[in-house]
Amino acid sequence: MADSDLILFEKKGHIAIFTLNRPKAMNAVSAELSERFEALMEQFENDEDLWIGIVASSHPKTFCAGADLKSINAGKSVMTRKGGFAGFVHFPRTKPMIAAVDGYALAGGCEIVLTCDMVVASKKSKFGVPEVKRSLVPAAGGMFRLPRKLPEHVAMELLLTGDPLPAQRMYELGFVNVLCETGQVMEEALKLAKRVEINAPLAVFEARRVAMETLAKSEKESWDVSAESMPMLARTEDFKEGPRAFIEKRAPKWTGKRKSKL
């Protein structure tokens, strides 16, 4: 398989779709897949016409099974310089991502999901970090992202037992945004993405930035970070377009450009 086929890349309007495509290996993350993912993330971030991304899987039962041990045993790193594991979990992105899960998301696969901002999952899906069963730890973000996204005791259950939890339970806990039937995950992920896509992209990016940067900050520090957003938006054409479209009773036409022409 050519490296370009390890992750399929598609554009639908302002939405980018990244499809993990190593079905024979249950989408295990190899060195080559990591490099491909990082390259696509660079492309995604640099394209002003792409505003939100979806990470999906071509495998009918598995989202991602984690790191490819064959790749690691061959001395190849599944980490990239900029993106870390899978070229994704530590990538310094500004745009929101949705995980579209229709099966097992385990170990590094779960950590890819944890990196995303929202999750759509089928009822058959399961999420887990079984690393402790092999004297390992979920070092691609799982140990600190799970306690941030789940109640502490539930996060500890996942981390310390290594046992997975079903999508229904994760939905009840607020980890999964949309729970759907098998085979409907991409349809529902696109619906969610389009709900974001209709909004002013720069405002979306700023709302996400402040939310992410202030997770571990004090209220005073959070106010300081939050105060940076409106002045930045005020210098853009979209800042003028929102009120103008409201007054003219029409749908806004967003540009996503950071600097105003005026």
C-alpha cells in the first residue's frame, strides 16, 4: 500500500475528512501512517478554506487498535517531530476535529479520539486504554486527557483496570456527543461538522483556543486569555459580515480570513 493510501483525505465544502486506512492491521499506527497524518494536518491547518476536520476509519469493526508493534520492533518510531504519536495527538492545530468511531478505539486509538474536540460513536463502539495489562502506560495523552474529559473515578477505572467502556456509558458520561446506530457514524459526524461549519470560522477557532488554553488556568489568567479574542476578531471582515447579514436578513458569507480588507 502506498503511503498516501494509509490515510485517505477528502474535502466536503469547508470540512476535511481523514480516514485511517490500514484495515488489515486494524489501523494500527505505523511510522508511515504517522508521517502521512502529520503531513495532512499541515495541509489542513494551512488551508484557509478548511474549517473543521473529521477522523474516521475504513475498518468495519475497529477505529484504531493503537501503535503498530511490528513497526516499533523494526526500530521505526510512530512519533513525529511536530505531531507526536500518529502525527496527530500533539499537533499544534487551531481548528476543531471530530472523531467518528464505529468500533473499537483502544490504546493509541483511544488517545486519537481524546485529541479530538467532539466524538460521534456507534452503539457498538468501545473505548479503552489497556496498556497496564502489558506493563505500559497510555503515554500519548491518555493519562491526563482522560481525567479532564471524564469524572475522576471513571478515568481511574479506565487507566488502572485497562478494561474498555461501551459507547452508551461514555455517552451518558458526556464523552460522546452523538450516539448512533452502526453504519451511521459518518452521516452523523457530517451533520455535527455542518453545525460548526455554518458559524464564523475565526470565532470558532478563538472559542476553541480560549477553552483549551484555560483548562488549567486560574480565573484571572482565563480572563486575560479570553480578552485577546474580541480585538483580534474585530480586525476581520467576518466581524463586519455577521451583523451586516443579520440586518439584511440573510445567511452570512464567511471568508475565514484573519485580516480585514478594509
